[in-house]
Amino acid sequence: MSSEIKDNSSAQSSSAIQISRASEKPPKGSIIMSGMRSTSHIHIGNFFGAMKPWLDLQNEYMGYYGVMNWHGLTTKYKEPHEVMSFAREMYAEWIAWGLDHEKNVIFIQSEVPEHIELTMFFMMLTPMSWLERVPTWKDAEEEAKASDTHNLGRFMYPVLQAADIAVYRGTHVPIGQDQIPHLELSRDIIKRFNFLYGGNLPEPKPIFSSTPVLIGTDGRKMSKSYNNAFQLTQSPDEVSKTLRAMPTDPARVRRTDPGDPAKCPVYSFHKLYSQPEDLRWAEEGCKSAGIGCGDCKKRLGERINENMAKPFAAKQELLSNPEKLDSLIADGCARARKIAKQQLDQVKDWTGFKPSGDWV
């Protein structure tokens, strides 16, 4: 793609960015930027799709990880108190599962006002036609109208995303394949900013996660909108209750009927949490009717509880000690603001959009 973007608001950049589907390992010194919307409890899809890559990356790279509550308001603007409650819980959960508060900068988006300030610069230079062609907007527009979330915030969501990345000079963003158009748009916005104002904001590159397609508790694809997500951190009783309600292979009407593990949502969870010997036990027992679905769920529950035990205890400890959690959040947000302010000051230098007298 050309290193320059023509000042043409009628169309997106002349040659759309084609991001390779196979990402390379980021070079040393790269800055990772990512986040999650604080609209509900974290589920296992969030973990395997985002948190696990973060945990792997934090050993080699500086990371900025945001609880994105402004983004959350795009669909939950009628329940802002819930967005903030989930933000607090999300922060505690990340730390409980091992996201290192010292190695990374972990922040809550609304506590770093520079995100919004940089968004204002980006909004002014982003043609509406660019946003109108974003697949996630076009695909969800009718649903947004039906749910009363057909709003400006949701429409300009990708612009705020670009600012989220650029304000920390993020060089790499962990994404799924479905998020490629958003990252392409972020790169276009940043490239146009650099062209117009002589800036040097990095154009972020993707880090693709090999996220498995997760089956929800009702047998459909796991999704918050289906209300079928398996929460990442639950008590043993909650795990048992969730598993009891999960469907299994419909061919197993009776205990003596053999089944097909490939058609069973419970087995798909075994592949995430169980060791090879448990997988063989579940597969062979299902096909031969040597075990019942209850036996399979019970063994899976044991493995999930083993996996969740330490994070569950750590999360509860943080939530029951609000002073400690508040201190961590305050420190993370302060560190984020310091970096973001430095970048915004540079943005104002590049653009000349700053006071020239003593009126501030």
C-alpha cells in the first residue's frame, strides 16, 4: 500500500489493506495493546480467545490491557452502573488468572481521558463512508435498530478503537479473523493522521490467535447474546449446575445407547480442560456406552474445578478486599494516563492544536 493517503473523504484509502492471515512473532520491543468490553462476566471464550494469548505474550513484550467501559456503553448505555460493576470484576479476574500488574499496564478506559481526546482528532479525519462499510456495522445494523442500540457510539466504535491503540503507540494487537476489518480501519485512520500532520504513530499489526470455536451450554456457538456462555470463574456448585443443564449427543436417549463425542458439547469442553487419558476415557466410553453422560459431566466438572480453584480464590480475595483492588486499579490507571498524556502532547505538537498564549 502507498505510504501516503490522499485527502479523499469519498472513499476509503485507494488500496484496502490486506493483512496476512498468518501473523509472525512480533519483534523485540513491540508494544501489545488489547482489551475487553465490560458488559458481562468473562466466559471461557474470552479466555481462550484473548486472555491466554495475553498471558503468553506478557513474558516477552510490554502490554497495555484495557477494561473498555466506553465501548461497553455502546450497547449498555441504559445500564451504566452494570458496565462499571463488570469493569471492576473484570480487572480482578485478569489479575487472578495471572495477568501481571507489574509487567503490564492494566487500566480502565474511562479513567484515561486521553482516549477520548485522541478519538476527537481521529473522528474529524475519518470519512463516514469508511465507517459505513465496516462489516460488523452493516451486519448488525438491523439488530441494533431492534435493540435500540443504533447509536452514534456504536457507529464510531472503530474510531475509538484506533485511538485506544494509538494513544499507547501499540504496534501489535491480538485479534481473531473476524476482527481484521476493524484493524484495517485503525491502520487507515492512523496512516491518514500521519500523512496530514507529519506524525509517526505506528500502524498496528495483528497477532492472530488460534481460537477454537467454542460450543455454548445450549449446544450453539458460545455467545453472550445467546446467554449460553460458560463463565470463566465459578464455584464448584455453579460448575456442576451449569454442566447438568448442558445437552449431550442426542443419539444417547438411553444409558445403553452409544454416542458420538464429536456431536457432544460436553466432550468439546473435555478437549479444553482434560488430560489425554481423560479424553480417551470419555471418547471410548461414549462410543461404547461404557459410561453415561452423567459420568462424563462429573469427570469434566472435576477437571474444570481443578483449573479454576486458584484463580477463583484469588478473585474472591481481591473482591473482598476493596482497598487492595482500588489501589491496583488506581495505580494501573495512573501509569496509563502518564503514557497517554505524553502521546497526546505530541499529537498536539504535530497538529498545532494547542494554546498559543496564556489563556490556560
